[in-house]
Amino acid sequence: MTNTPANDQWLQHRAQELILIDQLKRVERFNGRAAMLGIVIGIATEALTGAGIAHQIGLGALVDGYAACRTQFLPFCF
């Protein structure tokens, strides 16, 4: 089998696809590990301080407002 320009071009394109797929797998693996680490750190901080993850990232007022609405401490709920 001889290498024709079309065959060489196809091989180069396929090699590029395989490289991109490999890079995507590595990036997604890193993102997953970073997310798992963030959750573990958030849970550990919650256990140590008593402040929930929503309070740690600044959404505590929103969570507290929802809790107040659910317990009917507010005259109106959205």
C-alpha cells in the first residue's frame, strides 16, 4: 500500500483527534478531582466551624431566607 496525499491527510487528522481526546480526558479527570477535593474541604470546614457550605461561599442569607419562608416566619414567600 502506498501513501497517497489523501491517506496522509486522513492519518494526520486522525492523529490530531486522538491527541485532543487524550487531552480532554486528562482535563476532565483533573476537574473531577478538583471538584471532589473542594467538596471534601467544604464538608471538613462545616464539621469544624458549624457553618454550612452555602454560608461558606456567601449564600447564607439566601438559605436562611428560604428556611424562614418554609417555617412561616415571613408573612410572604417568593
